[in-house]
Amino acid sequence: MEIDAKTVMKLRSETDAGMMECKKALQETAGDFSKAKELLKKWGQVKVEKLADRAAVVGAIGAYVHNTGKVGALIELACNTDLVAKNAEFQELLRELAIGVVAFNPKWVSKDQVPKDLVDEEKKKFEAEVKGKPPQIAEKILEGKLEKNLFSQACLLSMPFPKEDMFKGTYGEYLKSKIAKLGENIVLRRYVRMELGT
């Protein structure tokens, strides 16, 4: 199937994928733009999973102070090489994560840091809603409830990224999109949020 160059360019501008990847995705989906976009996301995810094994031993510390001067954050973001740490995309990611910490005051970086007893306590709140349902369905419902009522409220990487014109998804998905684009493992190690007088 012949793929129109304008469609390839449009897909590239919306996904940041390479020209050849975009063309291949469009060919594999018989020119279906939305399916090609999903396929590129899937391929990006595979790329991210392969990169996760690489040690993130360098990186940068970034800061953001709100214009009131009363609240700010320091972020440690690690990657594989100094070259990526100095890259404008990496620096933008660092800044956006720091802004997220200032704006939303998350308690944890990711859901694996939430204490197990807190997760169990939250699950108990929804036990009545899943009573009598098949185990697989009950587990899915509980996962959704935990995501909505705990993780997306308290873990930065599970929170929705607020600038939808820039990226639609969570902070974690935004981070993964940068991993796929930059071709290196990137890890948000820790952050500190400071507010005047607290």
C-alpha cells in the first residue's frame, strides 16, 4: 500500500516517532491513522521495557520555585549518559516533574512506594462493591478503584499530566514517552518539596 507523505508527517508530528517508524506503522495498519498511532505507542512501550534494564547512573538535579517564591521543589532525575542529561527534552521533563511536585504535593513518586497497609486499608473500603463478583473482575474493579482514589491522588507518576495540549496521559506515561524518544532509561529517583513556614 502506498502511504501519502503528508500522513506520515502528520503522524510523526503527533507522536515524535521517526519517519520510517511512522511509515511502517501506517503500512501495517493499512493506512488507518489512529491504529498506526496505537501501534507506535505499543512499539514505544516495548522500547521502554527493553531500556528499563539499563542502569541510570547519571542525570541531573532540577529545581522549580513558584513565582510567589513561597513553594519550590528539587528533583533528582537519572538517565544513562551525560549527553541525554544535557538534552533539552530531558531538561523539559525535569522541569515539568518539578512543577508537578510543587502544584500537586504528591506523597510518593510511584505506587510501589505506597505502604502495603495503606493499600490494604483502601481495598477494604471497596470490598462490598466487589462481593459476589468473579475473582478476575473483582480484582480489575479493585485496581481501578485504587488507581482513582489512591494512586492518582498521592503518587506523582500516576497523576494526570495537566497540560493536555502538550501530552495526554499521566506523568508516568509522559516520562515513558521521553524514554522512548531519547532511547535511554530515565528514572525519577526522588524529590523534595519545600513550602515557606511548613
